[in-house]
Amino acid sequence: MSELIRLESIVKRFDDTVVLNGIDLSVAENEFVTLLGPSGCGKTTTLRIIGGFEKPDEGRVFFDGKDITDMPANQRHINTVFQNYALFPHMNVGENIAFSMRVRNKPEQYIKDKIKYALKLVNLDGFENRRIDQLSGGQQQRIAMARAIVNEPRVLLLDEPLGALDLKLRQEMQYELVRLKKELGITFLYITHDQEEALTMSDKVVVMNEGYIQQEGTPEQIYDEPVNAFVADFIGDSNILDGQMIAERVVRIDGVDYPCIDGTEQGFPPGRPVDVVIRPEDIDIMPYGQGQFNGTIISKLFIGVHYEMLVQSENGEIEWLLQNYDQHDVGEKIGMKVDPENIQIMHKPKSEAESARELDL
Amino acid sequence: MKKIFGRIYILIIMLFLYLPILTLIVLSFNEAKSMSVWTGFSLRWYQELFHSKIMMGAIANTFSIAILAALIATIVGTMAVLGMAAMKQRTENVLMAFNNIPMLNADIVTGIALMLFFLMIHWPRGYMTILFSHATFCIPYVILSVKPRMNKNTDRLFEAALDLGASEKYAFRKIVLPELKPGIMSGFLLSFTMSVDDFIITYFTRGAGINTISTLIYSEVKIGIRPSLFALSTIIFVVALVVLITVNLRQSRADRAV
């Protein structure tokens, strides 16, 4: 896959606050890339820079190998589905979809055919003459998609397009979006703060926080091998624990030694303090005394498919979060075990002094 | 019992509001010049009105000034709103505070201030000074009615239009202007009625030989008011009534169509 969009050390400040702190990003042709992060992490600003609505203070934006940093939005081969759709309220559905073609003085017959095609694509045949305020949220979302794609952009930017929809509709639209992307064969750059959306739809997930990219990778990599506590915490439920490497491929957590698969080669030599992530579904429940450690169940919640339990460890202060299909009662004493490949070792976040020292080098 | 009381209450209010106007309308058709004795139906005061050069001149002045002043105020006010939208929030707030002061200011102060200003710059008072003054005091109202339409949503629609390939000019004409239109229309109508209504500011900024309806009536009061003015007032009232009814009818029909 060839590279379509490249951001090179993008820095953006609003007044005195730094919103983007040197963003490097590469999006390949035909890829579904999701920028994921909490509000204020800089994901929307990144999208607006690619769309041409903001100018970066430093860094360059490349599109298909050409520098488009200074190109105005209306000349970029990029279209956007905006967060609140931004449909033109004084125009009907057909006129909204026709807008980009009327701008380019396309013949009326061509426009008519295109509107038909676009409406069919988003499953809203025959909606040409509806007024915008007659549409439901989900329908508005589809019209916004139709309007953005008739121009045949090479990249579609989607700014939290499902944020205003209810849960059921959101899940339906996720399938719809993946189908649309396949049919159109174009690149999608998607923004969301919803980790589930990011994991289900994307080829690549880019986790952002406080103007930095924290981690980039496939949904599986992001979920199974988070590089730091922020990513682990943001993606799914997890136990994030303090630990220390005490021997080659052995980590001590809460007074118990666990074999793991990371060692000096991965940058975790014996003696180093680390953060450890253990997903709640990766902790196996055993009869009392037969696991690696013991605890008492202090609370239990039924969440549809599985039970979620909090377990107070016998060794120390730690409360473990467990997910299990089997039912156990509150107050029950259990043993627990974690397989070495399910123990994800991460570097401790650097203190400011450490990062400063590293920059000097 | 409660119902009857309510009806009587509303009737009294209606009488208070409309009885004076009704009296005026009836007297405009009175044959005699008397303001108290009914002598018979006649249209002579309407005839006198349409033949009086002074009155017709005042009517022409009133409405031409109102239309021109409203036009100028609408254009200047709308441009001001567009300019303010591009400013920082703090500057914008300060400007809006300045915008609100003239509306709270007493008309008489505004009138005298404008008169002194014209005297100082030696601008002979007449039609143009009235027009200038009216446009001036209407601008804040236009800004106030257009401003709420120019919001975050309008910005977003503008960006969406650019995103779809429109030039800034095209996006402004096709997207922003239609969004602002209701505000612009109500700003224009507000300015028009305020200008027609105004007496005090007109009184201070007009020159010797020029009158609008309000200043004409005022000067006639001193020498004895003529029933042809009742005729004029009746016509203005009926025109306003007809306009109001048609607008409301169209509105309710449009609402039903939804």
C-alpha cells in the first residue's frame, strides 16, 4: 500500500496552549485509520489540519507526495463528514448532495444520476426532496456521508460521525461504514473517543493524549500490547499494577513473582520498576490455594455476557478486576492464575526530569 | 362565573387599546371639522389629504427616509456582524457593549447630540441629516437581530461549503447569507418601523422647510389639528393592519404545511 497522507512533526498552539506536540503520522491508501483519544487530546485539531481548516504552526502536511500545508480547504481532494453533519438547513436532501457538483458546474443530468447513486449507497432511495429537519439523526448522518462522497474524494475524514446517535444505531452504522468503505475503495480517517468503535472498524488505531501520539498499531496490538498505562486504561478495562522485574522474565507484583515473556531484550532488565497490565478476562479462577495467589470476592456485577468481580488480594492492598463466565458469590475465597503471555509489561511514564535529560542527549 | 369575569376583563383591555383608534377612524369620516359632534359621513378629509402638497410631501419624506435608512442600517449592521464574527471573543464583547448603549440612551439625548454634531461640522440640516440620523440609530437594532444568526453553526456550515469545494465568495452567497436572511429581514423591518415611528430625533435633526408625518402633526397641533390628519392616521393604521394579517396568515399556512 502506498502512502497517501503524511504528517511531519506538526505543532499547533492556540494562544499559549500547545494542542499538538510534534505529530508524525502516515496514512496508507485505502486504509481505515482511527484517531482515538479523550476530548482535548488534539485529534480534532489533527483532522482540521488535514482538512485545511487550521494551519499548523510547525511541520508539514503531505498528500500523495505533494506538500499541501498551505493549500486552502476548497482545493484539497479531501472531504469531511462533520461532527454535527453541518447539512445546509435551507436546502433539501438533493440540493445538499448536489452542492459540490454545482460548485464545479457539472451538467444537471450527471448531478441527478449522482444523487440517485449516492442515496442508494446510503440506503435512502427516494429521499431527494425531503427537508433536512424532517430527517432523523441516523438519516442525517447518512446524507452527510452521501454529500461527502459524490465528489469522489480520495480520503474521507470523519469527525465523530456516530457521536450523536443512540447505542443500537451506532452499532448498525459501524457495519454500514465498513461496508461503505469497501464499496468506495477509499481511505477513511476516523476520529472517535469511543474505544469500541475504534477497535471494531479500523485497520490502524492511533491513540492520542495531550497532543502526543501514545501508540499506533492494529486494534489487536493496541489492546493486547499497550505501551503505557494511559493506553491500557483508555482501551478496555484493565488492572494496571506497579511491578518490578526481579529476574530475567520474572516480574514481582504485590509480593508474588510471575513468569512473563518480556525481558532484557524488550528493555526490561532485572531490577527495573515497571507498569503491568493484566486484562480482567485473562485472570483464571482456581480453587482456593491452587493458583498463584488468593483473594476474597468483595463485589459482583452481572453485565450481560459475563460477571464482573472485584477481588481483594490476600497479599496486600490490591483490588483485582476480574471478568468470568462462571458465577461466584461475594465473600467466596478463590485462587487465581495468570498465564505469562497475558502479562503485559510496560515502561513507567517518564518523570519530567528524565524526559529533559533524554532530550539533552 | 370565572369565565364571564375573564371575558369582561379582556373586553375592557381591548376597549382601552382600540377605542381611541376607533374614535379616530370614525372622526376621519365626519363631515364637520368638529372633534366632538358627528354631522354626517363624508370623504372630504381624505380628499383634502391627497390634495395637500404639505401632507403628501411629509408622507413621501417619512417613507423614503424609512426605506433608505433601513437599507443603509441593514447593510452596515450586517457587515458589522460579519466583521465581529472574525474578532476575538473579548473584543467582540466590548463592541457589543458599545452597540447596546445607544439603544438604552434616551432619544432626546441622541437627538440633541446629533443636532450639535451637524451644527459643529456645518452640515445644513434637511433631508440628508434626518436620513443619516435614522440610519445611525437603526444600526444597533440590525446588529442585535442579525448577530444571533451568526453563530458556531454558521461557521460550521461555511467550513462544510469550503470542504465541498466552494470558494469563500460562493459559500458566503449560497450558505451564510441564506442563514442570516431571517435576521437581516427582521432587522430591516425593525429599522423601517422605528424610522417611521420616530419623532424626537427627527425633530432635532430636520431643517426648516422639511417635515415627516410626525413633525407635521406636531406643528399642526399648535395651530389646530385638521381632520385630514385623522384620515392619514386611519390609512396608516389600516395599512399596518392589513400587512400584519397577511403576514400572520401566511405564517400559519406555512406552519400547517409542515
